[in-house]
Amino acid sequence: MSKGAIIAALLGLASIVLVFVVVPGMRDAGYIVRAYVITAVILAVYTWSLANRVDKAEKGRSARRDVTP
Amino acid sequence: MGNVIIFMAVAVLTVVVIGYTLALAKKPAEAAKRGAVIAGVVAAVLIVLGLYLGLVWAPTERMMGDSYRIMYIHFPSWVGTAAGYLVAFIASIAYLRTRDQGYDYVAASAAEIGLLFNATGLVTGALWGRPTWGVYWTWDPRLTTTAIMAITFAGYLVLRAFIEDPEARARVSSLVAIVGFVNVPIVYFSVRWWRTLHQVQSSPETVDSPMVWALRTMMVAFLFLFLYLLISRYMLARIRGEEELEAVRLEVASE
């Protein structure tokens, strides 16, 4: 797993934890929690997946360059 | 006066970010990677700060209560959406003028990131609408034009997946991105042209200062997140594009 993917996952998790700590006492907390958690999951999963795909593609490119005479 | 200066600063920052994304087509991979790291770090710091400001520091709104706090991710999502579709639009024009594949990679990447933020904007909007309007969704002009915008750019990405020839794909999808962008200003002005359920844009003069600062922080954070994602997606598109061109070259050579 690439460094960017790990940071994205950690930041997403930290945001979700913050939301669960701060929001529950508020009015309409259910909607606020759902909005923040869904957004955090969408953005973190995409960022995590993208960072992994870039890492894999870069490794593939350097491997091809090493093989090509 | 202070608000005007801040508005100008945000506008200049937006122009710089969009200008940088368009310049990606001419940048070496190492420089782009450095840009992604800087944008990613700035985005992460500002998101943490913005979440604190929006969820803890900003006061409860008198009419809506706490559900208005969804705005701190709802409105910044539209900043990412507008930036994505605008970059896709300009890069598509640049591609048609120059036929430089780099601009096609920028356009495709920007459309994908724009659609990502469009999705978070729609979801957060629905979750704000339920406690405020009593419904998750209604066929209000703003909501309808936004849904059309999302469908158009989803169609743009599907179309790209169906065309194998890189040049034909870039040419056809550029036209779709240009036509699709026509809807973006319609979405923005829809709340003024058709005064229905969705309220018009707020002014910083009529909103409490901590609320404005929390919103500005999240807006800039999402702009940097957009930049980080766009550079990363562009790097992936460029590597895949090079592989594709190499495969075409080998196929021609073997015939």
C-alpha cells in the first residue's frame, strides 16, 4: 500500500471519529453524522484507491523500463 | 472591505489552482508529483482545521439549528465540482486547438474528480434537505439541473470507456465536455432565474463571522484536495496513455 493511500485512510478515519465524538449531542445529529461519514468514506476510498493505482502504474512503468534494452 | 479582499484572494487562488492544473499537460512527472504532495499536505491540514471550525467553533444557526453544519461539506463539494468541470471544459478546448494528448488526460481526470465532488454534493444536499425542507429530493430547478450535470459527465466517462482509438476518444469526448459545461452556469444561476425551493446564495455580510471562516477554510481545503486528486489522476492517465500508445506502436510495427 502506498504512503498516500495510508494517509487518506487515516484522515478519513480521523474525520469519522471526530464526527462521532462531536455531533451526537446536536439537533438532527443523525443527518449530520450521515452526511459527514458518507462524504468521508467516498473521498477517503477514492483517494486510497487512486494512490494505490498510481503506485502500481509507476512500479509497472519502471519495471518495463528495466526490461526494455 | 475585508470581505471583498478575502473574496479576491479566494478568486485569485482559484485561478492559480485551475491554471496549474492546465499547465500539468506540459509538466514533467517529478514536478507534478511534488505539486501533488504539497497540495495533499495543505488539504489534510485545512480539512482538520475546517472540521474543527465547522463542528465545534461555529455557533448553532437560529432557524436551521445544527443541520446547517452540513453546509461545511456541501458547499465545498460544489467548489470541487465547478473546478473539475471548468478544467475539463478549458482542457477540452485546448486539446481541440493543439491536439496535445496531455490536455485530454487533464480533461478526463478533471471530469472524473468533478463527478466525485458532484456525488458528495448531491448526497450532502439530500441529507440537509430532509430536516430542512422535509424531503430528500424534489424536482426543484437547482436540484434537477445539478442531476443533469452529473448524468452528463457520467456519460462523458462512459463514452471514453467505449472508444478504443485514443485520438477519436479525445476528439469526441472533448466535444461532450464542452457541450456538458454549458449546464454549469445554468446550475449556478438557476436559483435566481427560477425562485422556487432552493434558496439563493448567501452573502458573508449576513452570516455570522465564525460560520463564514469555517466555510472559507473548508472551501480552500476542498480546492487543494481537488488539486491533489487531479494531479494524481492525471499522473495515472498519463502512464496509461503512454502504455496505450506503446501498444499501438508495437502493433503497427508487427504488421
